[in-house]
Amino acid sequence: MAGKGGVAGERLKSFVERIERLEEEKAALGSDIRDVYSEAKGAGFDTKVMRQIVRLRKMDSQDRREQEELLDLYKRALDMA
């Protein structure tokens, strides 16, 4: 049943509440991830490098290879290699 302005109020409220719960879960997961990085740092690992590794592992192998080749090309162009 449509409410004010043709908007189904209860359905809209349901969507908003679901989004709010998911945002809370996302914040909790972010906190958990920060805790793991902090633990790794305490164990002597470089967390900047770990973050790069996590990012690279998410990538498709072909995309990762192309990015690494392009990075190598840029480094050579700047006499960094």
C-alpha cells in the first residue's frame, strides 16, 4: 500500500534498516581487519606490503601481470630499475 507521495513506507523503511545493519557489519569487519593488521605488525610484518599483497591477490592474474609489467616499464623510464 502506497503511503505519502506514492512511496510504500514500510517497504522503504525495511530497505533503510537493512542498509543500516549492513553498514554496522561493515564497520565491525573493518575494525576486525585493522586488528589483524595490528597483530601482524606486532609480529614484525610490514603492513603496507601486506596491504599491497592483499590488493594484488584480489586481481585477476592477467590484470596483475599487466600492472606489474607497466610498473616495471615506468620504473625503467625513470631510471629506478
